[in-house]
Amino acid sequence: MSDIRNIDFEDEFDFQTSRSSGPGGQNANKTETRVTLRFDVNASAHLSDAQKARIFEKLGNAINSEGILLISSQESRSQQQNKEICIAQFYDTIAAALKKPKKRKPTKPTKASKKRRLENKRQHAEKKARRQKPDL
């Protein structure tokens, strides 16, 4: 599989702007600098069915009931910078969701660790036995 960052999803993005929250004075009250990237996972032509299923599995909380992935940014006072931040965040999020987990290699305990475990177990049993009243 090729790297997801090499695929151009730009034609599938839908951007919405709104007013940012927080401080900013008059500028924040009149300009729409927050950018929300909307990406319809189901309608994507660039993703395979297996990739879509993995994205839904990994990003279930970020995807709404209509199957749209929402990513927002209001870090910058510039709408263009927030748009670029959203796009970078999209690629990071998708790449992380599609990353295959490492296969676990089963291991066996070493002889020394088995010996330590049994020794600790024996000491613990002795400690418990010493607490009991002696039989007369």
C-alpha cells in the first residue's frame, strides 16, 4: 500500500467557516476564521473498503452518524492557516488510523524469572504461616 500522504484528497474536502470562540476583540466578532474540514468517508474514491472499515473502527468518535469525519481548527487568526492546519491534521489522523499494529511475539518466562517467582511465593507462604497460632 502506498503512503496515504501521497494521495490527493483535496477534491473530496468540504470546508466550512465560522466565528472562532475565545478572545480576539472586534476581529473575532466579525471574521470567520475557524475552519471545519468535512470528509465523507463512505463516498471517498481514494480509499478501499477495507481502509474505510478500519477508519470507522479507529475514528468512530470523530465520525458523525452520516459517516462524515469532522476536523476543526481555530488556532490561527488567519482562515488560510487554519485550513492548512486542518488538512495536515486530516492526513495525520488518517495515517494513524490506517497504520497496522505490530504483531505480538509470544515470549516465555526465563528460568531465572520462574525461580524468582517461586522463591517469592514460598517466602510469602512462610510469612502467612508464621502469623497463625501454633497447634498444641
